[in-house]
Amino acid sequence: MTYNLQQLQAFAAIVASGSLGRAADALHVTQPALSRTIRRLEEQVGAPLFERHSRGMHLTEVGAVLLPHALLLQREAEQAREEIDALRGLARGTIRVGAAGSIASLVLPLAVGRVLDKWPNLRVEIIEGVWDRLADALVRREIDLALSVAVPDSDEITAIADCRWEDASYVVAAPDHPLRRKPGLTLADTLGERWAIPPRGTGPFEQMQSVFAEHGLGLPNVVVETRSITVLKSLVARSGFLGWMAAPMYVTESKAGVFDTLGLPGVAGRRTLTAFRRRQGILPSPAVKLLEQLRQLTAEEIGVE
């Protein structure tokens, strides 16, 4: 069955807005014209896509099945337009990328800056999150590249072997934290302090737990668990908390004297980071441009350590 992109756009607009009137305004068409478009799509599908209510329009079971496919076809069409523009020398388009927090703090901004210096007409959309969020966005085609800790390939996602680098994570604390004045400081001395860290099940938490285990210690006093990088940094900088962070994540705070690595010899966690893409399909031209800069940066090891 072949679908009309205009009809799919109208369908998605109604879902996003929740009503025929708001969707018509967003698409700059009349309500009767939009209604006819959806009626033709429903005739083609062979079933109603919406239930009409006084408070708006809600998807039927058939509509709910069609929606992800409609969004996917729209994204494919947009990528095709961008690829054609690139071939015509216009170098327009959108880089869609997702990254873990430490990568989004340093390596990715450096790469984006380099890309836009060469191709200023490109746009960039970035999402930040842990691997589950990034993998889902990659499969749903919300992004074309994901930058995260190396994990095994799946049926749908594969790592890009020549874009790989390492970073190290440390215990961090504010400059005036009392532990900085303790002679002969060891990791065991941090156990009773207040800690703030990403939640259990995330890479940073598991890495911290592994480092403590290597030193024969259990978990420290984790008082706050949050995925918010802003909150984590504020707790360390302003509220006397200890944290566990990858070094690239706090380069700016370190230079500004806000917080820095706590001096614990031999206490560090290393990890391998890499870029991922969908296993099937062609990588869009804008994403290729970003990938080229990431390869150069990681080969030069600029700011990675």
C-alpha cells in the first residue's frame, strides 16, 4: 500500500495538536480541506483513524498502529530532501545526534563547532540521555548518531569501530570540602560523606560501585540519585556533596575553581566510548560530516582526557 506524504503529514498534525481546528491552523489549510484529506486516508486504510469527541480527536487502534510508520516515512522523506540538497552543493540539512552527559559536555560541542565552521548552513539537534534513551531514539530515527559508552551491537544498532576513545572518572568535591584537609586521604574516608550520583542501573553508578568493590568497600552514603547533570553539579559545588563524574564533564567547573577531582591516588574508573548508528540504511550526509570531525577529535585526543 502506497501512502501520500501530504495525507500522513495531516494525520500526524492532528495527533500532535489533538484537534482538527488546531491542526488546520498549523498546516495553514481550512478545516473542511483537512477533513477531506483525512477521509481519503481512512478510505485508503479501510478503517477509521480517529474517534471524534467534543474535546478533540483520539486515535483508534488502527490509527495508533499507523502513527509510528507515518512519522518514520516523514523523517525518511526529510532525509531524502537533505541528501539531494547536499548533492546539489547546498550543504543544508540537520545533524541529529544523541550523547551521554560527559560527551555532551565537551567532545560533542567541539565537534559541532568544527562542523559549523565549515558548513554554517547546517542545523544541529541534540538530545542528552543514558544509553536506553539514545538507543530508542536511534531506532525511532529521532537521531542518526548516538555517542555513549561502548556496548555490544544489537540487531538494529552497531558501533562505528573507527570512532572510539576513552575517558576516566573520578571522585569530585568542592574546593572547601573538609576531606581535602585530611592527611593520608583514602577512598574509605568518603564512605560516610553525602554522595550525589546518577541512579542505580546507569553506567556512572555501576562504574563507581565497581571501583569501590575493587578497593574492598561497599557503597558509600548515596543520598541523592538523579539524572540531572545540573542538579548533580550544583550539589557538589554548593551543598558539600561528593560525586562521581567523567573528567570531560567538569572541565569548565575545574578551570573556574567551582569543583574538581578529589585527591585519591589510584582511584579512577576508565571506560570506552564510541559512536553508534542504525545497522540498516545510509547515514545522512549531515551526520557523516559530524562523524568526520568526531573521528579527528578522538584521534587527536583533544580534551578527551
